[in-house]
Amino acid sequence: MSVTTSKPTPVVIGQGRNKETIYTATRTTKMADGTYHVDMLQYSNAQGAGGRVIAERDGVNNWDFKDTASTKVKQNEGRLNEASKN
């Protein structure tokens, strides 16, 4: 198995006074059978502190958000999807 994690990327979510910047990255794991498992991680800051899995990729650009993702994060799935493409 080999694991590659992208650098944390800032993503602005919410609107108006409720805007906040979160930091996400994708972690790709090549499995023994040659398939890939991809997770979306959320960090506390740009340096990558406090990483936790908030979603798993379920097909091309389709994410299965976990209970660890906040409601605000889940509501901004489109923005997170765009950030993960980069």
C-alpha cells in the first residue's frame, strides 16, 4: 500500500457573517489489489493540524460525508468538490 496526501487547501464555506475558512486535503491510498481509496480530510489550520476524515470518495467526484463532518461542511459539498479537483 502506498499513501499520498495533498497539501491543505483553504476553502471558504457559508455566507455573509457565517463565512469561515476550512482547510481540506485528499488522501489517496493504493490498495494491494491495485484499486484506490480516497478520503477527504479536514484540518484545523493551514499547517495541517488536527486532521480528520470527513468524507470518502464514492465514484468520480462523488463524496460520502461522514458523521464527523459538520452540517455546514455538508451544505457546501459543491465547494469542497471543486477544491478536491485541484
